[in-house]
Amino acid sequence: MEKPSARSWTVAAAALVVLFAVAVAATPAPRRILVDTDMDTDDLLALLYILKQDQSQFDVKAITINANAWIDAGHGVDQLYDILYMMGRDDIAVGVGGDGGISDDGKIHADVGGYLPLIDQGMSTVGSCRYRQAVPPGRRGGRIDTDTNSGLRRSFLPRGPRRYEPLRQPTAQQVMVDTVSAGPTTLLLLGTHTNAALLLMAHPHLRRNVERVYVSGGSVRATGNLFTAYGANPFAEFNVFGDPFAAYQVLHSGVPITLVPLDATNTIPVTEEFFAEFGRRWQSTPEARYCFQSLDKVLKRRRKPGPDLHGSTGYYLWDSFAAGVAFSAMRNGEANGRNEFAELEYMNITVITSDEPYGVRDASNPFFDGRATPKFGLKVGGIHSGHVQTGIRDSFCLVPGSNSGKCQDGYTKEVTGPESVRVRVATSAKPNTDNNSTLDREFFRSFLQALNVPKQAGRFNINTQFPYYREVLYKPDFMNVSRGKPIIFDMDMSPGDFVSLIYLLKAPREVIDLKGVLVNGNGWANIASIDIVYDILHMMGRDDIPVGLGNTTALGTPTLGCTNSYAIPLGSGGFIDSDTLYGLARSLPRSPRRYTPESSDDPEHRQPLAFEVWQSVRKQLGPGDKITILTSGPLTNLANISLSDKEATSVIERVYVVGGLIKGGGHEKGNVFTVPSNKYAEFNMFLDPLAAKTVIESNMNITLIPLTAQRKAASYGAVLEALEQTQKTPESKFVHELFSLLKELRSKQKLYHHVVTNCYSPYFSVDILDTAV
């Protein structure tokens, strides 16, 4: 037989190369995915389900956080970083916030943060909570539970290298623009539509790169789910109601839309049978365990005590199901209509953004009110020109004698005519094809299988990341130490408050005996930042000191709302920085103590309230002992104590109040820089005027430390110079790092010009920080 020549081998090799190239070319590139999420519990389940999809088919390029609904930006972004670290996906870009604005002429500037709905977005991150007030801020399923994932986040997730950093954190718009500009991208919207609308409105040329938008939200033929606002609006669903005009812009953008509304998600309830099956057999990966434990926390909060638990829990796999419908559609093709998990049909719909009659200006609609030319070029007398719901108790929306209101803001309504958009809509979840399964929906099986497949599994949780770490409470032995003045510190968790707390912990016990800490939830940090207080106490070896959770709203105001706290910026120099302690909170040791919500099976094991801590400290007092209270924030907690405990003044020796402006003969002005019309108010008083009035007019002995005195004492330079000479302890190093960062931010960006006063601490002395505890 004749041997093949060298030329034959060359030809054969070339043919193989060509065949390989053809095969590679025939293999479709993975779909590029961008997820926009509000980081609620059902979003976390959906995100982990999304990250378990075959990466050769679906490549998640970016995740952005919409910060005007169920999550507070600082808490949400750090939790997302830790989830991605657990899943080995630090390559995924993360965007949140931004300090850009929209000018009066409708020009959308770069990096609008999405903290506010489009109708209220001006040139800053300061604004009201028109729609967001429907989301409870406090306990029992409110934002504190979302921000902490019901206390589970810190006890389970590993701590990765990425974190929020002021002025360095990529913004939501920056990440969206970069991702969509890089190539055809599919958007999954799991929250309000603000970020997506800003992208499509400000960059219309990028619409051609958006292959399709899958939306979890809306209610077409189903009743809405605004459980806090049903009396005003029975039509809307939370994700669309959070920014109806943004949802309208996305729907009418010309980009193909698939909607997974309440019509469909109402047919996939989390049943007790599904939950039991999840617990029995489907927890083989860290992500599956995190999902199960997250769901467990939610259900324990929602259940009523009792031995018999059957049927629906009242909870649904809203966003997870929407993600499943999206991936099934992408796998099988939208054109042929096949979907493994849902029945779908085309409908003609729109999003209602205002209520009739149109064209009547009643001070509810900033797009038209007070303007010669409507914003964004909207039509006078058109569909956007009617009454816009101002809140969950808007009198316009209430119907006398009825529990059901008439407003339709955020309603995804079937319509005909020029306002209608043809949208593919999921109508119901498909039953499980396996009749012998305990899982009655086809998606349930896919969800559990995806979470437990070994491929692309999470690497570890906090316990396996640090196998030798043990949660130990540190409580000092003061048995033979004489005790000084009993002190309660009431703080709103601004940076200066933490410096004050460290100082109080360093003072000799014979002089100051810190008995308890109360935190305000209506000041410069969201209430979930209570975990930072626990970490500071843990660092200082004082896990014995109780911490009480205060109110989230001002005295005498509804528990749903943002009365006066609207004046605090949501972006840089405001909540996102306070909630992360300007990015430094993650450098603190993680305390075994953390916010713990109330649950049905263990109602006693929960986060203590501020008044409960007050009562506990009172009971510990010896004969003749009296308490000194130091306040550094709104006076809400102190006012509540005064009103709830009629004998409180008898055991309070003195109250030191940081706040107020005593106007003498000079030209002193207040510091509420975000409300120019109010020249003389000081923030701590402004945030709760009724509480301040209640305390000032009480019989308590009060020493006021007003703004004039604070300004005379504040000096970054002197403090930093002293700290540089005395960096001998972890706490002095921490305070030095914090003050150095604040000084740098203040010199770089005008958004931080106010931090010098917010960080002033009247209880602070540098020399004590370098002493041993």
C-alpha cells in the first residue's frame, strides 16, 4: 500500500481545521444577560437560579440594583457582592446608584441613580417617597428584613473582596450602558423599571442592542398586590407601581417585551408541600441552602402559630418563575411560542401613569404643574397629564364607604387604539408533567434541580470559608470594678455617632457605665445599619451591651412614609454612605449578634426594641441611681420613652442633646442644606420636630449642644494630626481611616461638603482612643 504523502497529510490537516472552524462558527454564542433587581428575598432566589443556568448558553454580564423599592442601596450592593463571591462570579459587573439628575427641560444627565421615580427626579438624590411609601421600612417584612435578608445574610454569606466604595462604585447607568454597548443583550427586570427606562430614554441608539426585555411584574387581568395601599389603588403591582412612568417608557420603547404578571405568578404559590420537599431532598449546594433558609425565614415571619400547616403559605416564586419563563423562551425560541413552564398569549396593553380627568392641574403632577412646557415634551391634556397618585393615602384615590380605591397608577391595562402595545404575556404556570411528583408545577422541579446541580455550584458559605471561625460573645468581667454614671447612648448611626460610641466604650468604667444603645431609624442611616453597631461593640469586647431598635418614622407620622427624612440625600454623602459607613463597615469584625426578625416558632428570640432596652436598664438601677442620656440624632426614641413611661423623668438625671440652632445676634444659619427655603433648622430637630418639642417641653434636665457650639469644635485637621501620633489600637486606626477618608471625599466632591458637621462628636476625645481597654 502506498504511504500518504506529506502533501496528503497537509490537505487532511487543513480540512480538519476548516471543519473545526465551521463547527465553532455553528455553535451559537451564549446569550448576554443583564439583570436589574431590587434584591428582595424572591429576587435572591431568582438570582441564584439565574446564576445556575448553563453559562455556555446564558452568560450573565451585569447586575444592576434598582434602589427605589424594597432594598436600600448600600445594604443591597454589599449583599450582592457576597452572593457573587460565593458563586465564583466576581467577573460580573455590579452597578448601583449614581448622583446624576434630570434637569427641568427634561435632559437626562449621566449617571442618574434611580433612587427616585422619574416623575420626582430632579438634579439631586433628594426627594419624596411618593410610591416607595407603599414598601414598609421597618419590621415584619419591611426593608429592614430585605436589607438583612431577615438576619441571614451575615450568618451565611462569605465575605468577598468587593465592596461599596464612595466615588468608586460603578453606577447603575454606567454598567447598563457599557453592557448593552458591548453587544446584543437580553434584559431581565425583577423590580421597578427606573434604571431600564433611563437607559432607553437617554440612549435610544442602544435599543437595537436590546434583544428582548423580560419583565417580572404587572397585573393585567388579576387584582393588584399593594397590600399597604389597596384602599387607594387595587389595580397595581409593586414592581410597576414603584415607577409607573418608567414602566410606560420601557413598554413603549419598541423593544420586544415578555411580561410575567401576577396573572401567572398567582398560580405558582409556595405551598407547604413544596417547602417540605425542598427541605427534605434539595439542599446539596450552598446556594440551595441559602435559598431554603431565606424562604424559611420569610415563611416563619408570615405563618401564624399552630401545628397544622397545609396548602399555600401566601408567598409566591414571583421573580424566580419569571426568570424560568425567560430562559425557557430563550432556549426554545419566542417565535414558536413553546414554553416549558408557562402558558402565554399576546395582549395589547399599556401602563396607566395618571388618573382622569386629564389636563386638570392639581399640584400632584410635576410633569405639568407650574410649567409652561411639560417635561419630556409630554402632551397637554394627554394620558400623562391627569392626577398622579401622591401616596398610599391620597384622598383623590379614596372612595367613601369602600375599602377599594379608584386610582390606577401602575396598572398594566388591556387597551385598544394607539396607546396599546402588543406584548407576550404569561397567564398561568404549567402543571408538572410527572403526575407522581409532590411538586405540582413544572417550574418547581426545574428550580430545585438547577440549584442543586454540581456544575457552577457555590464554593462556600461563611463557615466553610473560615472553618476555624467560631461565633464567640465577648463580655468583660467588671465584678470588682466600681461603676460610674449609668449612660444610655441614643444615636442615628451617622459616622460621628460611631466615633462617639467608641469613645464612650473607652472611657473608664468607674466614670462612665454604658448600659445600652438605642438606634434611630429616621435619621442619617437606615435602620438595618444596626448591625454596624453590633460590630463596633464586638470589636470593643462589649457584647454585653443591649442595642434597641427605634422607630423608622417621626413621632406622630404614619409608619409608612418619609416625613422630613426626604431631606437626606439617598446617594453620595447620604444614605448609601451611612449604611456602609462610607465603605468601611466591612473592615469591622463580624459580630455574632445581628438583627433578628420575629418568627412564628420563636417569638421571643428577636431584635429588642428601644423602649424594651430602656425598661431593661431601668430595672438594673440600684437605689438612688439615675440615668444620663446622650442623644445624637432625632429625639424620637427619647420622646417615645417620655410618653410611654410616665415615671421616666424620675430616673433621668440629665439629657445631653446634640442639635438645634440658637440664633444670637450673628448670621448663623442652619444645616439643612437640601431644603434652601428653611434657613434656620438643624437636621436633628428638623427630622422630628414633634419629638424635639415633646422632649424640650418635658421636665427633663436638658443640656443642649447646638450647631454653633458644634461648628466651633469641629476640626478634621486637629483630630487627624492627633490620631497620627497615637495609632496604637484597632479603634484609633479605624477612626483615623474614617476621618482620613471623609477629609479626602470632602476635598474632592461637593456632595460631601456637609460631612464635617455630620461627623462632629461632642462626646469625643482623641487621647483616649490609643489607651488599652
